[in-house]
Amino acid sequence: MPSDGYVLAALATILVVTFALRALPFLVIGQLRESAFVQFLGRYMPVGIMVILVVYTLKDVSLSSGWRGLPELVGLGATVGLHLWRHNALLSILGGTAVYVVLVSTVLSVG
């Protein structure tokens, strides 16, 4: 069993590290806002993440038989259409997902 001093030293270390990690972003926020790299990431990272998510989502879709792939393509089309219309990522994602879920669970359900 560790001694009381050891436990207190461990807790103090945890306290200092946790506080420092939470305070650090506030100390450097001014420099980060002016950074060209952070501005570049803010501009292009959301698009890159969306492309990765689309590719990952559609990688196993089989377009070779029957209605396979149709819900995914219609959902993707709804997502793109909503985004072009309203320019709202949350609305686009939720709307496209809703269209996909409705197609899979009701209209194109098998059995």
C-alpha cells in the first residue's frame, strides 16, 4: 500500500498537469488565431473530413445487383442538394441521413 505522501504527491501532479492542459489553449489562443496554418486548416479541413466520411461510407456499397446502392445514392444526393440549397452542414447531414433511413427501413425494405 502506498504511503500517504506518495498518494498526495501523485494527486498534486495530476492536479497540476490537468490544470496546465486546460489552461494552455487560453494562453496561446491569440497566436493561434493569427496563424496562417490554423486558418488554412479551418478553411479546408471540414471539406477533407467530409470527403473521407463519404468515401468510407460508400466503400462497401455494391451497385451491381437490384436496388443495392440506391438508398445510399439518393441519401448522398439529398445531402449534397440540401447543402447547396441551405449551406448548413448539420441540416445537410441530418436530412441526408433521414432520407437514407426512410428508404432503407420502409420504401426499399426487403422482406
